[in-house]
Amino acid sequence: MDILLTVQVSLIVFALGTSVGSFINVVVYRLPAGLSILFPPSRCPHCLNQLKPYDNVPVLGWLWLKGRCRYCKSRISIRYPVVEVVTGFIFLLVFWRFQYSLSTVGYWAFCSWLLALSLIDLDTMTLPNPLTKSGLVLGMIFHMINGFLVNGFLSEASWVGLAHHLKMAIGGAVLGLWLFDAIAILGSIIFGKTAMGGGDTKLATMMGAWLGWKSLLLASFLACLVGVVIGGGKIILSRHSNRIALSQKWEHKIPFGPFLASGAVIALFGGEAILFSYLQLFFPTS
């Protein structure tokens, strides 16, 4: 019975995640274009015909239509169902990690913000202020509520918990702001041009509010590590395929937002274990 219940709940969580993923697709398309994310309802970007409710069912709608608009037969990008499926699995992972708790709801929101920002950064090389700022505020509110409830409701300890969690969120946000501002300034001095966009700093600030300063440092390190590996690999592959001078490769801009988001997700799920292993490696306890 427990296994059956777990399967049923997991299917519900996955379905919820795909529905949120469908909305993320809307945000990613409309927000950079300056369009409302609520009105008009979902429609084909080519012929502008409004989609039927059964065409708009996450994943299944795309499969039912065979990846084409019902009206004008234009291709519908496979990225739409992929984003929906990825969001569904992210929701499952968060649920399995944090179970039935406020943290599950909070980190569903956090991961959704990260995914939307990553996709927009890949598409437009920008990280919109409405998303980074709202994510920052939401992170503060999440930690305030979490701190207030962790030691009981309307007790003296609950107010202490609220203050502690708020201080942690503010500390992480401030560290993200200072750290990435310093990196941007240092990079500009070294390379003689803008080395990092302001959006990356705002994203790091948002991440700090959600993760706290320790996990933010880990997420930033992981982001840089992944960025170096992927960026270096892209340069090497491009050099062999196009035979362009290596100096020109460094002119190619690579969005850093997805790397930051990846580091944040890794820190969210495995940050404690990674930090513990690091401390045990260099500062073993007797």
C-alpha cells in the first residue's frame, strides 16, 4: 500500500511539474519580448490561433499534434515538451529529497526560477530583472516563513528562528552581490572589457538568498568549474572545425547563467555532502 501511494503521489508531482514547465515555456518566450505572460491564452506563434485545452496538455498535447500546429501545420519546437519533462523530473527530485514540507514547495519555486532564467539566458544572453528580483524577494520570504515555523507557531523560538533565517538569507544575498561585483570589476581590469554581465550578479544575489553563503560559494565554484570545462571544450571543437585563430574564440560570448543555475541545483541537493567530504578530506576529525 505504501509503494502504491508513493507511485500515485509521484505521478501527481510529475504532472504538476510538467504543468509548471508548460508555464515556464510561456515565460521564456513572452518575457524577453515584453509580452504579458497571462494574456492572451496560449496560441501558435505563427498563425496566432488560440490552442484548444486538449492541445495544451503538457507533453501529451505535443505528441497528439505530432509536433505541429493544428491549424497552420507549422512545426512546434521539441524544446517545449523537453522543458515540461525536465521540470517534472525536477519536481520529483525535490519532492523525494524534502518530502511533505514547506521546503518542497519553496524549492519547487526556486528551481523553476532557475530553469526559466537559464533558458532565457541561452536564448537572449540576458537575465531579466523581473525574474531575478522576484526570485530574491521570494527567497527572503521563504526563509522567513521557514524560520518562523521550524520551532513552533507563535512561540518565542519562532521569532528567533525567523530572525536567524532572515539573517542567513540576507547574508547570502549580500555575499552574492559583493562576490560577483568584485569578479566583474577584476575581470574588466584584466581583460580590458566587460567580463560579466550585471544579470549574473543579480542571479548570484538571488541564489544567495535561497542557499545561504556556504552553499552559494560551493555553487559559484561548481559553476566556474563547469563553465571552464564546457567553454574550453567549445573553443577546442570550434578551433578544429573552423580553423579560426584561437584569439577570436575568446570573443565568443557564453551565457554564464545556466552554469550558475546548475551549480545552485547541485548545491541544493548535494551541498551538505560535498562540504562534509571536503572538510573531512582536509580537516579530518579524530
